[in-house]
Amino acid sequence: MIHIQDEQKEFFDKEGYLVLSDVYPQQYITLVMEEYERIRVHLLQNKSILQNRDKPLFSLYPRLRDYHKKNSIVADAIFKTHLFDLMAEIIGEEPLLISTSYYFKSPDTPGLPMHQDNYAFGVTPGTTYAAWISLDGSDHENGGLTFIKGSQKMKLIQPKTKTNSVREYFSDAGQKVEIDDPDQIINVQTKPGDIVIFNGRIIHGSTKNESSYRFRRSLIGHFTGASVERLALNFNWLYNRYGEKVRRRLNKNTKITEKYGTVFSIKQAHYFEDWR
């Protein structure tokens, strides 16, 4: 079983992220990718996925959200591996799973703007912790992760978004944190089976997939510590390591709602409309 070594924990605490190599075998990678492809084909068949002529490839490979709630293979990939043990060592207490997302990241898929996860998640006290499982190799060309090292020590930053549109305000672009010095940005490369763990306050994003044919598939789990009292996203649908549902209170005063409406504006913005 893999454990977080002392020097790895020190690196994580200092830099805000950590790459763990060769955590998952090829058998796991193949199982997860095949299951999500099966899910995608089913969504195509029932017309939940429709091609957009302006985004012909991207529209056929949308982000898939929270299938751990309704798919046993995805649930096993999260709950019946040592992921919770690793996250417990990072967080310092028993973890709770907030959400999962699957990215196909097909060629020509835009990158995610630099942002802080807990800006929208609204975890208090504490923050979120992400476990990003690399299923394909990732690098700068095909949409790899980017970080501002050490930025997890900063407070949550209010983006400089100027808009009267609730949809735009809560969008990926609306949550963008401006970076004054691009030289601060660190590009992370991964191999299939690696995990990137990062703090919910670290400023991070990803590059556009500029490759001609390479996908950058990944499965990400967002966690927090069991001592959390309130949060905005999935507050009523947290899970412990045994796959049991756990509830916490709704955080109505998240950072993302300081300038625009209430926490219920997130639903009005239809942020997850393009997710499946």
C-alpha cells in the first residue's frame, strides 16, 4: 500500500500540490476509461449529448459529474481503492468526498482558467482537497495542470469579473484569477496512473489541448475533512469512505456570492448545464 512520505507531505504543505507516481495500475485505468466511455455512448444514444457545430468535438465529450452516486464501477474506483487513505494522510483527518468529475479533454478543448476551488465550494472551516487521477499522460500540449506554487497560503481571491450576467459570473471564465507574472506558472506532467493532489486555495488551471489526437482523460475527486461544518456544493450529498451519505449544513455566505446574489444564484447560473 502506498503512503505519503514525510518529505512528500512537507512538499505539499509548502507548495500546495503533490504528484504521486504510479499509484494505479493499467487494469484500473482501463476499467475506469471503458466505463466512462460506456456512459458517454449511452448519453449519446438517449440524446443527452448532442453535437454543437461550433464545438464539434468538445460537445461530444462533455465533463461528467458525480457518477459515483449512481454507477457501481465508478463508486468502486473511488471507495474500494486506497484513495481515502492517501487523502486522510494529506488532510490530517478522516476525509469526506464532495464530488467527482470526469474529463475526456479531447483535442481542441479549452483550458480551465486559473482559479481556486474553494471559492465556489465554500468549505468552512478548512478547505477542499482534490485528487486528480491521470488516466492518460498529460503535459502542456494536451491540457495538463498548471499551478502557482505556494499560493494556497493566500486567502481566497475575488476575481475581477465585471458583468451583469449571473451565468457569466459563475462560469469558469467568471471565476478566473488574474496572474500578474506568467513566469510564476508551473506546468505539471503526469503519466497514466499518477495522482496530483492539491489544496483548495491553490491557484491552478489547465492548458488548452493543442494536440492533434491525444485525449487527456482524468478522474478527479474533491474532498474535505470530516470536521467541515458548512459548504455550498453537495452539502447534503457528502460520502465517507464506506460509501455512506453524510450531511452538513449549507454555507449561504460563500466567497463566490459576495458580489452577486446569494448561494442560490449558482443554480440560476446553470453552471453545470453542459455537464452530464
